[in-house]
Amino acid sequence: MKKGIKIILYVCLFASFVFYTLVLLYTLFAGRGYFASGLSLAEYIRVSSNIVPFKTIIQYVKALSDGSMNIDTPIKNLGGNLLMFLPMGIYLPGFFKGLRRPGRFCLCMVGILFVIEGAQLLLRLGSFDIDDFILNMAGALIGFAVWNSLSKRFKKQSPENA
């Protein structure tokens, strides 16, 4: 590919990454009120945290199967958390060569997700839910698999490799 086209493509991809990051941060932090603001931080953390893996995921799946909950809530929560970080699995290894190895990518994502979940707690703009973490990580790994598959396909089709 010609150098000028590569530069334009990279700038467009970087601009889309910045836009995605801003939308992600807005989704995670903006417009959320202080839930239980009369509580101390320790009490707030205790009442707004879920550290039991799959607790809310199982509740949502049961609600979907028995119809005990409006279908929109489980779909938005499960699907939204899964899809929210899928682009991160494409952008990060695309921009940072050091994150193209699965282990490094996973370690980076664990750090990013714990910072976000922790910030939501400390700022009282959300809760810490290990199920959100699990779904976000799964979405990022799906994105990483997509990136890995596409990068292998482009390497095979590259004129330098022909």
C-alpha cells in the first residue's frame, strides 16, 4: 500500500479510536447520579459491589428464560457489557505492537477494566460488578480474536508475502 494511503488510514483509525474512547468514558461515567450518597465510602462499596462471579449473569439468564423481568434489561446488560469492549480488542493490538500477544493483551485489559470498575466505585458513579468485568473481558477477547484473524488474512494477501 502506498505510504500516503497508509498514513490517511492510520489517522482515520486513530480518530475513530479517540471517538470510541470518548463515547466509552461518557457511557461509563456521565449522567450517573450519586447512588446512596449519604453513605460512607466503605458502606457505599459494600452495598454497590458484587464480587460473586456469574451472580448477575445467572439472574439475567433466569429472568430471560422464565419471563420474570422485562427482556430489555437483561439484553442491554449482558449484550451491552459484552459489546462495549469488543472494539478495544481490535484497537489496542492494532496500535500497540506489544499488545499483539494474547498474554500481554489480557494483562493490559485486566488493568484497564479494574481501573474503570474501581473509578466507578471511588467516584460513586456506578458499582463494581465482577460480572461486568467478565463480560467486558469476554468482549475484548472476541475483538482480539477478530483482529488476530484479520491481521493474518491481510498478511497472507500482502504483495510482500506473495
